[in-house]
Amino acid sequence: MASSPFEYWTKGTPMTPSVPIAGCPISASFGVLGRKWTILILRDMSMLNVQRFSDLLRGIPGLTPRMLSARLKELESEGIIKKIEGSDSPNAVRWSLTEKGWDALPILMSFFAFGSKWYAGRVFSDGRPREVREVYPQKNLRKSYVNLTVEPSQRERS
């Protein structure tokens, strides 16, 4: 089994699909996931297990209550998250990812891998680039990893 989906692709050559494509799947995905704040909301829900409106708002600087409310409604209508009403109080609303939402985790991990390799100075206090497996060594996450190899020369530069 290939260690990377791109193992047999050469940089600089076009990728040719084996089936006819009517619309761009990247554009379709980005239409939902590319909206401002959406990726950060999904990050907090998937990686930090944040479920409450107030906690999401507190964890994402610059996000307003109005915008968070709009994004949560959009993500719910897309089937990416679901609302869980509190049994003891109607005000105790939590949000959780659906299977579709969890399928975005490899996308988040791709962003994480890219930022950890190429923006290490902004990401890590020591400024040293890292691979995802160094930061998240948990075995159950390995299926979500995108391997962007950090070369020894990159580690030494930092």
C-alpha cells in the first residue's frame, strides 16, 4: 500500500482524472469549508472537543456571536455538525460533528502539516519545523496524517 496518495505522482506534471468530472470537487468543498471561520470552528470541535457556543466564541479571537451563529447554522444545514439539545435545559445546547464533519479531519491535518513545516516560526515556540507524527503521536490519528516530510536541513535552520 502506498504511504502517500501522491507516491506515484511527479511534481510539475498534471494530474489526470480517470473519470469524467462535471464540476471541481475542490471548489465544491471550498464553497462550504472555505468560508471565514469555518475551518477554525471545525478545528476546535474536532481537535479540542469544544461543543458549546460560548466556548467556541472564546477560543477563536475575532469571531463575533452573530458570525458564529451563522456558521453553525450553515454547517448544520450542510450536515457537517448537529445540534444536541440539553435534556435538563433548552439553553444547554451543544454541537457535535457528524460523520461528514469527521471526514474533514484529514483536511485539518493537512493544514496542520503545512503550517508545522512551512510556518514553524509562527507555530512553535522554538520555531523548529515538525512533522504531524511528532506533534500527534497517537496511533488512532495516523489515518488522518498527511506526511509532509521535514528534511534535516530544515530542522537545523531553525
